[in-house]
Amino acid sequence: MSLDLSIIIPAYNEEDRIGNSLSEILKYLSNSDSRTELIVVDDGSSDKTAAVAEEICAGSPDIPSRVIRYEANRGKGFAVKTGILAAAANIALFSDADLSTPIEEAEKLIAPIRNGEYDVTFGSRALDRSLIGTHQPWRREQGGKVFNLVVRLMTGMPFWDTQCGFKAFDLTKFRPLLDVMKIDRFGFDVEFLYVSKLRGLRLKEIAVRWNNDERSKVSVIRDSVRMFDEVRQIRGNAKAGIYGKTDAD
Ligand SMILES: Nc1nc2c(ncn2[C@@H]2O[C@H](COP(=O)(O)OP(=O)(O)O)[C@@H](O)[C@H]2O)c(=O)[nH]1
Ligand SMILES: [Mg+2]
């Protein structure tokens, strides 16, 4: 049976949240006629994330699912890339393990890819702020705006929210680009979008609902410093020609 969609959930120390989220996704899938597989990537968790995920998945044997696990924590970017390499469908969606963007929003991202209109679609909290129910803490939200401004200035990309944990890809076009992707932690989203754009894929930022779950795993200081450094690396890689050339070059 061929699959229409692979849903990828990167997960790091998510034993408290992932059970509910996977149950919701499985319920959503059992009510839809899309043939979808669910791939959980346990990013070197030190808790029972993988065991919880396996147990929930085993409860829905009709829906193809698997849990991939590796021992060392490598970062969300590495986890998402691992999921993309394992995906069997031609379209993949990744979502944060806390479902801050409800899984019902998936169709907004997938339909434009299925229709052949776009190659990469990504959720945005900046285009229609009325869709945000629970906001991130004030500092985090302001930090996010500053980060996106820096991304715009440093990469020239015209997007307003590169960091929402809800993105979809035409894998026939996107998977070949993974070879040049270098960023393994939270800056990976910027590299995904930057390289996709550079290599001529069609990108679309799409307003989605968002209800922040306050049990964040992000360490504001450590992860912000890393993310700014990753954006700097992306710019350096671009200048060094690591991402390949555009037609204009
Ligand atoms: N913090 C963190 N999250 C990771 C890592 N690898 C994968 N993730 C996943 O990245 C997603 C976003 O994390 P979350 O704490 O919800 O971020 P926030 O909502 O932006 O504060 C979740 O699905 C995490 O489980 C990692 O190394 N560190
Ligand atoms: Mg979250």
C-alpha cells in the first residue's frame, strides 16, 4: 500500500507530553482517509519518551507507525532530518511533540503540496495573530520577533516566522537537498527554508493556529545563543557556496 503522507514528530524528553499528542494524531488519522504513517524520532531522550511512544502506537495497529531512537541528543534538526530520511511517503509534515499547532491544521499545509502549487509550506504565527490562543511568554515572543528580524536581515528571506514547529515538504524535491544541510539544532528551520529557496523550490508561509504549551524544553539563553550562531553559519556556508548555486549565479 503506498502512503500519502509521513508525519514526523521530533521528541526530546517528552514522556509527559507525547502520549496525549500521539493519541490525538492517531485519532485524527483514523478519521481521515489519507494513508499516513507516523514516525516518532526520539532524539536521545534520557526519559521514557520512546517507550511511551511505542506503547501508544501499538494501540493503533491499523496506522503504520514507528519509533526511531538514538542514544545521544543531537538536536531537533537532526531528529527531523532522521525522520525525513526514513519517510516512505512523498509528502512529509513535521510537528512539535506538544502539538502547539493542532494536527487539524495539517491540511492547510499539505493541500498546496498535493495540488502541486508549492514544494515547502510552513506554519506561521506572525501572519494572523488572531489565530494564537495561548501566547508564548512575553520574553520568548519578543525574542522570536527579534530572531526573525535577524534572519530577514542576514539571509534576505521575506518570511515572518521561520521557527514554527509545523512544516511540510514535497520530499521528491526536498530530500536531495538534505546532503548540504549542516545545522542540527534549532537553527535548522532557517537552513531548510534558505536552501529550499536558493535551489528554486516554491515556498509558502501559511497562518496556522497556535496554543503554546508552557512546558518548553528550550533554554532561552543557551538555545538563543546557539540559534544566532547557526544563522551566522548559514550565511557563511552560503557565501562559501556550500549550498550550491542558483540559476542567477
Ligand atoms: N529542546 C529540545 N527539543 C528538542 C530536541 N530535539 C528534539 N526536540 C523537540 O523539538 C520540539 C520543540 O520543543 P519545545 O520544547 O516544544 O519548544 P518550544 O515550544 O518552542 O518552547 C519538541 O517536539 C521537542 O521534543 C532537543 O535537542 N532539544
Ligand atoms: Mg512547544
